[in-house]
Amino acid sequence: MSSNVPETLRKYVVTDLPKYVEVGGHHKPAPFWIMPDMFPGVKLRVAGAEASKMVGSPHAVPHTHEGPEIYLAPSEEKGALVIEVQMDDEKFLVEAPFAVFIPPGIKHCFRVVTCQKPHYVLGIMLADWQQPKP
Ligand code: ZN
């Protein structure tokens, strides 16, 4: 398909996605939809995979990072997707739609328990996040 994005705006439109990136703890390169500096000044990192292809097999071993991560499942169909989240020694089930905040330094991963039809689970990493003042 040819693009009709105006020349001056092309830097704001990225379509050669996803970018596959090796990530610590993950079994294979993870598909990224937004990368740091893809857009001017944006330090956000968004990975995401289609969950119906991940049922039962964890995408990563429990791992930590310096910044926080948000697991996001934007779904209008309640319960169509269920994941088991591990945070440190706790494991719990979460039903889509969900957003789960993983604080920095918490060991985490998830496993897809049920996914009846294609749904995305996004991992949003906030590189320039700052601890709120108490
Ligand atoms: Zn992670």
C-alpha cells in the first residue's frame, strides 16, 4: 500500500513493526511496538504479543528490571483472556480487561491461562518513571 502521509509528518508514523528485541529472561526476541526514541523525546517501550498463541507456555522466566512495567490487556470482552501473574513469591489470576503495575525490582512474569480468541497483552515499560514522593 502506498502512503499518503505528508512528507513533513512521516517521522511521526512508523509502520515497519514489530521490532524484535532480545530481552533478559525472555525465551525468544520480544515483539516491540514502541521503542525508546522512536518518537522525539519518548522513552516509552511497549512490547506485546498475541495471547491465544501463548496459552500454557510462559513467554519469559521470572525477571526484574530497573524501571516499572505495566501489563495491559485492552479487551472489551470480560474474561475472554485470563493470565496468571507472578510477582515475587505471589501468583494470582487476572481476567481481562486489566492493567497490572509491576514496581521496579519485583520479580515477575505471566502465563496465559485462557484465551478464547486473539487478544493482545502489552508490556509497557516506563524508562523515565520516578518513584512518587511519600
Ligand atoms: Zn518484564
